[in-house]
Amino acid sequence: MYMATRREFPALRRRRHYLEQEVYTYDKYLRSATDQDPASQNKAAIDAERNSEELDELDYVLRFMERLTNGYHLSRPQWLLLIVSVLLAIVLAVGAIII
């Protein structure tokens, strides 16, 4: 019930933070892996890639939901274009009345 009204998604943010830490850990492991066997290095690389993909998906979902919470489904450039268009229409209308 709390999630449906506020749309903060704390569980997704926790999962995102966890995945960031895992990707960092795998990156550190793979950079320092000089005496590990190739199979464990390969498994770590695959796990790191999967975590990175999941992290990208979570980022997309959180950005999408954040965009939905502004009341309208327009991005900032679209809002700017809308405002400029309205102002231009007003200026043209006032110019047409005066001339």
C-alpha cells in the first residue's frame, strides 16, 4: 500500500546499491586475479556482466518511474519545447493584433 502511493521503491534502490557493490567487488577481483584459475576468473567475469546488465535495467526502471511521477510524461527538453512554442504563439498572436 505504501509503495503504490509514494513510488519510492526502496527495495529496488537497495538492490541497485547491492549490485553496485558486487560489480565493484568483481572488478577489483578481476583486476587483481593473477594466481586464480581461469575457470573462477571466467565465472567472475560472467557474474559481473550479469550484475551489470541487471543494474542497467534497474536504473532504467527507476528513471522511468521517476519521470512518471512528475504528473506528466514529458521530459525536460519536451517541457522546454512546449514552453517556447506557447510563448512564440503568444508573441505572434499579439503581433497579429497590433498590426
